[in-house]
Amino acid sequence: MADDLYLGFDRSDYPGDAVMQSLWDSVQRLTFVCLYLAPAPSHPGRSWMNAAPALASMGWGLLPTYVGQQVIGPGSHIVTAEQGVRDAQDAASLASEAGLGSGAVLYLDIENGGTMPPNQVGYVTSWIKEVNTNTDYWAGVYCHRTTAPQIESAVASIVADVGHEVPTWTFGGPIDTGPRLVDLDTELPKDPAQSGYAEAIAWQYRMSYDGNIDLIWTDYDTGARKRLNKVDLDSAVTPNPMLA
């Protein structure tokens, strides 16, 4: 099964073109990375947006992610159906600015787990519907494994109307333990189905939550050992989740 799975990562700030080129050249299974569409309501930093052309030229697959309105934690908290429509258009505009082509999947970041309150169901549903019906893109979601079934149920009619599933990138699940240093020379991606949501196409299975997760690898050109700090490590069933 590992032969059909791929590694990726997400990180709040862009680590630089040189690091990304080294990773691309050196780690065969590492094929995708999260691209934050910004400024978004709950993620203002634009460093990944500025890097989009370089990433495309290297060949990276992408998880284009829009950190929208939240019901917990920091960020913006205008959680209404009307705001969902506005934010969907904002996400599409940012995707176009980043140079993402028609048909790319844009992932809405939903930070809370468990049952969503009714206003959040309205926000998420309207965001997905607006992206799928009134933009050049498709909607996906990043959410906790316990939230994914509720989203699936809430948007079933949208999926039926437009004929396109909502790709799901999950976090949570049984694997968030292990060494704080992850050696990419030997790391094998985990099956997203093990996240607790069988339909997940991607899984954030290691998180820099209660301590940093750092990546180490051997640079292909120089043989030197490299290190990238404070990442979340992901796996996927496709080398490019943007095209799911």
C-alpha cells in the first residue's frame, strides 16, 4: 500500500526556494505541500502566495488552503452563510492571483472537531456551494476526522447537483506520536483511511502541536544533512491533492 501513497507537509511560513528545491530533488515520496491562500480571515501571512510560481516550476503538488471563519481559537469569527459566499469568492480570487488553473481544488480550513454548530454548518455549506457553482474551482475541506461525516452529510445535495465530490483532508486520529525528528530518507506515508475517516484523500498525521515536529533529509546534490523545523506532516493517496 505504501507504494501508492505520498508524503507532504504544511507550515505557516514559506521556508524558501532553496529548501523547497532540496526537498523536491532529494525525497522521492515527498510530492505535495500546503499553499496558504492569503490574506485569509484567519491566516494573514502571504509568504506562500509569493512562492506559488517557484513551487509550480519545481513541480510540487499543492494543497491550496483557505483559513476562513472559525468558531474556536484565534482569527476571524464571522460564521454566517452570507459570509461563506463572500469568503468563497475571496478564496477563488486568491487562487487566481496565485496562478492556480481552472479546476483546482481549494481546501477550506475548519479548525474545530466534533459536531459543528448550526451557524458553522451554514457557513461551510454556503462556501462549498459557492466555490462549486460560481467559480472556476472545486471545493475541498480540511477538518477533524470527527467533523468530516457531518460535512459529508450536509453537502450531499450539493455533490449530487454538481456531480463532484468534496475532497477531504483530515487531522486527528491514532497516529500523532513518535520521534520529534522525522527522517524523510526512511519515512513511509500513512494511509489516510487510518485517520478514522475512510474517505479521506489526505491526512495530517503528525502535528507541531505540543512540541515541534522537524524534518531531516540528505541533500541530493551535496550529501549534507538538512533540517526544517516546525512542520505538520501529511500523507495522501495522490501526488497532487489540488487535482483530486
